[in-house]
Amino acid sequence: MTQVAAPLITGMECHDIRFPTSLELDGSDAMNPDPDYSAAYVVLRTSEHEGHGFAFTIGRGNDVQTAAIKALEPYVLGRSTEELGALYREMTHDSQLRWLGPEKGVMHMAISAVVNALWDLRAKEAGLPLWLLLGEMPPEQIVDLVDFRYLSDALTPQEALDILRAAEPTRRERIEHLKANGYPAYTTSPGWLGYGDDKLRRLCLEAIEDGFTQIKLKVGADLDDDVRRMRIARETCGDAVRIAIDANQRWDVDAAVAWVRALAEYDPWWVEEPTSPDDVLGHAAIARGIAPIKVATGEHVQNRVVFKQLLQAKGLSYLQIDAARVGGVNENIAILLLAAKFGVPVCPHAGGVGLCELVQHLAMFDYVAVSGSMEDRVIEYVDHLHEHFVSPVVVAGGAYRAPLDPGFSSAMRPESITDYSYPGGPIWASTATAPPAATQRNHG
């Protein structure tokens, strides 16, 4: 049978989309007290489908991120998803673009948005959700998607192929398990730093009623406040619920060790982002200093090389991929394979705008075709902004339900794109005179 070539990409558009989440302090933490969750959003068009992708930001600077995405337009026009591996390498290997990184920062996140849009397009062309498209792909094709430059001292192509081949015979039963049972989730919704004590109690109880067995609290602004909030959460949740804590890079190494030890009596499951995401040796020192409490990190780790070093240095016990931080699906596949090689569970970062929608696909692909395991693995879940997506996540009984719609679940509703476009969208026009979030904060 003659295979029909994928249609060429004929158009690309970008949007600066921002949600005024700072007005309610959703997303507030020790380093980001008043975020406006935002998406630098890209749409790729062919004669048959659209591919959608985005870079997640928290407000100011989203215009810069959108401009970086626009700079990649010459790479994709006139190309097709059959060239996806080549397009990924061309963008990440471009010598002049690399000078802006290399492979980190605004330009690398722009590449992620475009690569993810290409994968959304490819999955729609195949008529499959992305997790299943990848989960049924031959191991050899998956290995071909990975850039092993800088990784071969820790993971060779042959080792990656061996990992994928070992999981291949039992893929089908895991696919069926996902369709029937979903993938375990944990919720951060109770734990934003700007929430008062009564709201913390109420949301902890709601999380338990909703079937979650793990929650997460933001920490790091004030130790006395953190001790009080952890005590409230532990008293409310009991001993059966895991409580993770997240410092969002707030501390130096010694401060991190001292702070976590001060919270140890409340049995934190892990501490997330205790220090700078670039400080590999600092993470390793913290991991030694707070054991048996574990370290989780990854949402701001800029590329596969830093993940490789964190694994080599034993600087983390839980690896948190982010679907829109590194160079898109291709680089995240490399990171999943590294985690499998080192035997470290992957518990993806989500929340934000659309990050839950994206990362569920990567975690489910990992379960089907890479690690083959859900042991000690959960996907973060935050219950806001999902209504703006065409195929929003479905979480029930504390688990992500396997998405079945074709694509990467990344398409926003057209009316949301219009309403929340910055600065001219009607939502921003109506909130232009609202007082800044800092004057509305309730530190209760």
C-alpha cells in the first residue's frame, strides 16, 4: 500500500495569552507571590489539521517568549511532521540560535512550543492521542528521536534501545490498564502560599474526598508559618496521606537542610526545588543532609544535560519533567530514558496553563513503553484553567483518565484565545483598573 505523505505546514500564528490569576493568588509561592499564568501560544496549520503548542510563563515577559517562537517560523513553513526528528535537531543545533542558550532559556522554550505543536499535529494526523502514538512506536523509531549528544557517558543509544525493547512485550496490557484505571495523581491545589488557614483545611479535606493520597504545600517564605501550615495539613489529612513540600528554589544549601529538618516531624514526603535548579552539587548535598526525606526537582531544569548530572550525582530521588521547559517531546523522551537507566521514578510537574493536559501524555508513554512502572509515581494536578482547553484533563478518584482524543491535548478554545489575549483581549480590558494583587493579599 502506498503511504500518503503528510501535508505541508502552510501557516503559523502566535498569541500572547495571559490569565489574571494573581487577583486570587492562585499559583502563589515563596518566589512567585503574584503570578499571572500565561501561555506564549503557537498554531501550525496544514490543509487538514492544526497543531497547537505553547511555552508557559507567569506574566511579564510573555511577549518576549512569543517573539522567540515567531523567530522559528522559517523552520516549519513548507515542512511536514514526517521531518519532525530533523526539525527538532535543526532548531536545537542552529549555531546562531544556540548562541542564545545554548539549549536553555527563552529560545529553548520557544523550540519546545514549536516541537510540541508539531507532535500535536502528528498525533492528529495519526488519529491517536500522543501517549498512544508514542506507546505503539517501534523502539528503533523512538531512539531515533533522541539527541544523544552530551549523554553518551550516561546513556548510549544501545542502552536506550535495550530499555525500550524490555518493555515492548507487555505494552498492550499496560495500555489497557491505563484505559481502565488511569494514572495516579497528586494535588497542589490546597497548598498555595497565599491561602489562609481555613482555606488550607477545607482544601485538604476536599482533596481527600476526591481520592487523592498525596498533596503538596508551598513553603519557604517564613519558617513559623510553614510549621503552622504543615501541622494543620498533617492534623487534617492524618498519617495516610503523603504531604510533599515545595520551596520553589528559595534556599541556599545550608538553609534548605535546616528548614526541612525543622519540618521533619510532620513527615514531608519530598522537598521540591530546595535550591537553584542549576546547582547539581547543592542538590546532592541537600539530599545527603535531609535523608531519609527525599529531594524532587525538574520543573526549571533547563535541559537533559543537567538532568543527567543530577542523576549521576544522586541529587534527586524523584525526577520532575516539565512538558514545556526543555526542548519538547523529543528531549523529554531522552530524560525519561535517563531516569529509567538510573532507576529513578518520574513524577511530572504540572499545573500552570495546560501543563496538566500535556504532561499526562508523557507520563503515560513512560509507563507503557519506558519504565513500565507506576510504583511511587504520581502526576501533579492543579484544578484550574482546564476549561479553556478543547480536550481538558479528566481526573477522577485521584487519577488522570487516559485521554482518547487525537493530539497532545494542547488546543485552547478559540474564545479563550480571543478573550485572554494580552493586552487587547476583553478580559484584560475589564481588569485594567483592578488594584495590584499585592494590595489584596491575605497572609492568614
